[in-house]
Amino acid sequence: MRRRDLIVLMGGGIAAWPLGARAQQSSKIWRIGFIAHRYEKFYDPLFEGLRELGYAEGKNLIIERRYAEGNTERFQGLRRRWSN
């Protein structure tokens, strides 16, 4: 191997090393509170989109779902649970 080839190879490895280090996921666990009248299928794309962005429920994401089951008076009680 020629000296020039070795320098190019080492330079490329050194330049790429920080890119690999930045790609690591943080250990932070995100939490989302989700309140709705009731479960509807049109909420699913929201959660699928989060998965596509790399958020995995139970791994780096917790989604707390609360449904009022059509009773709007329940919303106030559901909201109070998270405000403590």
C-alpha cells in the first residue's frame, strides 16, 4: 500500500467517525398524554408516524391514552390526573 493511499484511507475513517457517533439515539424516554372522546381509527396514523420517526412505545416513548367514552364531563377528571 502506498503512503498516499494510507493517508486517504485514514483521513476518510477519521472524517466519518463523528457521523456514526451522532447517529446514536438518546436514552431519554418521551411521554405523550392523549385524551379523546373515544378510540377512533383515524388516530392510528399519528402513532404510526411516530414509529416511522424512530419512537418505539415502551422503548423511548410512553403514550398515556385516556378516553372519555363519549362523556364530555370526564375530560376535566382525565386532565387532572396528569397535572400533578
